[in-house]
Amino acid sequence: MAYALLAAAFLINGAANILLKAASARGFAPSLELGLGLAAFAVNVMFYFAALRSLPLSLAYPVMVAGSFLLVNGYAAVILREKLGPAQVAGYALIILGAFLVLQRQKPL
């Protein structure tokens, strides 16, 4: 259940960032996207808080950040057609590898 809460948190966090990107086209003017983005951040915090009750911070935070990062940048590349250079693609691959390694629950040093 904790992993499902963490997944929901990073998906909602990613959606919040995408909504803020859409709202940014209007500057600081109030908009539906801005309101939904801010609300999504609040909901994200609730899911993340619930996940932290069962998961160590040293696991939850890297997975949360990596998941959100990959979701937002995937959206930017596919939907917004932002160009990615080879160094960025290599960096994304390292982030995926890093998240995978963090998820490997081994005995502490």
C-alpha cells in the first residue's frame, strides 16, 4: 500500500508541474490550470505524507523525485516536443538506474 501511495504522490506531483507549465503561458493571471496545479500539489503532499508513514525517507524521497522528474520530462519531450540532447537522455537513464538501485532493499552498511 505504501508504494501505491508513493506512486500516486509522484503522479500527482507530475500532473501539478504540467498544469503549472500550462498556466505559465498566462503569466501570473488566475486560471483553471493554476488553481488545479496548486490543488494537485496539496493532494500530492497528502499522499506523500501517508507513504512516509511506512517507507523510509531515504527510499521515498529519491523515488518521488525521480518518478516526478521522469514523468514531467517525458511529457515535455513527447507532448511539448522539447528537444532532448544525448547528455539529457544519458542523465535520464542514470536517474532510472539510480531509482532502481534505491529500491533494492539491502542491509545497511
